[in-house]
Amino acid sequence: MTNIGIRALGLVAVFGISTVAAAEAAPQFTIGDLPSFYQGSFGTGSTLNIFYNATYLQYQQDRLRLKLTLPELSVSGLPNGAVLSGGNVISRKSAATQTHSASGIGDIWLAAHYTALPAQGLMPAIVPFAKVKFGTASASQGLGTGKNDYELGLGLDETIGTRIFPFAHIAYRFVGNPPGDNLRNIWTYDLGSSFALDHRNILTGMFSGAQSEQPGYSGPADLIVAWNYNITSAGTGLQLFVDKGLSNGSPDYGVGLGGQVVF
């Protein structure tokens, strides 16, 4: 699934659930869509309402997995001068009390994961990954920075028996810095586990967090619970998640419901 902005306000990090799907089958192509809604102050003096609709395309062959996320973004209550990145507030350089609404294409993400070492016994699978955030969201409307971000990371994916799938991921993001924003590079991380109730129902709980890109503010920290219902053994099915923010840099809450088709 999953962090919006990968964290993507907890969106992509949730789809560490794909660890379970990969354990059950090796899909070639996946097309999915996950509309989600978030509400909170995100460290501003305003209540923001963010609708983030992520359409994603995935190709998997043996140990390689490529994923392209094409989002749409709509926000109300965004303070003038504040800037989003992937739906999360990363810059609050203006103290303006006036707010505005905006909508449009979000930042496009491209991710590549490669299983360097498969899981063996108590040794988890070692999965290095790289991501690029293309600055396609409108900088003039505050929907993005207009700059690219680059991320390098490492994932550990374990299988315990046939039902439990723990995972942990850490990455370092090189943040594109528009003039005057003074943004910094950050660490992102998540850890949790998926649990297969049966061959159709999968529950996932995880903690997702990151440093703040703007010095002096809290970074996002979220607890996320997700449910996948597989219609087919390949992983075609429905996805539902709820997000509870734990820091001033997170939404108060978020919820998403979508689905995917695996070919």
C-alpha cells in the first residue's frame, strides 16, 4: 500500500501488506486505486482536509518489483504560504491566517524493490529499494515543492510459519529544496506485521514515521491498521485502512478504501 507521499501520509507503507501477497503468489502486473481522506492541523494553526487518490501500477518479475504511483490531490484549509509534499505539510514558512483550497495532480512516485537475499529460516529477506518523487504537483497552489526527491532504503521482510509476516523498512530521502524553504534531508521508517487470518483475509498493523523536513517542527508519526480481502489467490481484492496520528506533524486521523486487480 504503503506511507501520503510514500509515506504519502501513511499510504504506501501500509502496503507492506504486499509482503503477504508475494508470499502467496508472484503477480506480474497489478493495477490499483486507493482513495483516502485525512484531517488535522499538521503543525499549522488551521484544520486541513486532504483527499488523496493514489492510482498505482506495479510490475513484478522474480525478485524485482517496480511500482508507479499516480496521485490526485485536493485540500481545503491550507494556510497561504504552506507547502505540501505528497499530501503532508512540509513547509510552514508563512504565518498567514488566511487559507485556500486547491486540487490537481500530486507528486508522481516511482519505486524499485529488489530482493537481494530471500528469507531463510530466522533470516529475513533483505530488500534494498530506491524511490523517486517527481515534482509534478503545483508549487504555485502549495500542492508540492516543484522539486524532485530521491530516496534509498532497505527493507527486512520475514515469514513466521504460514500466517505471520513481520516487516521493517528504513530509508534516507534527499529532499528537493525550493529557494527560501530551507528544507532538510530526512530519515523515514516503518515497522509492523501482517497476519493472514485465512487465504482471503489479511490484517496488518504498523507504525510509520519520519523526520520533519522543516527544522523546528514535529515529524509525522502514525499508527495504521489495515485489512485486505483477497478475491483471488493472486491478490486481486479490496483494501481498507485507518490511520491515527501520534504527532503534531501527522493528521488527527485518516481512512482509505480501495482495491486492486492482479494479472
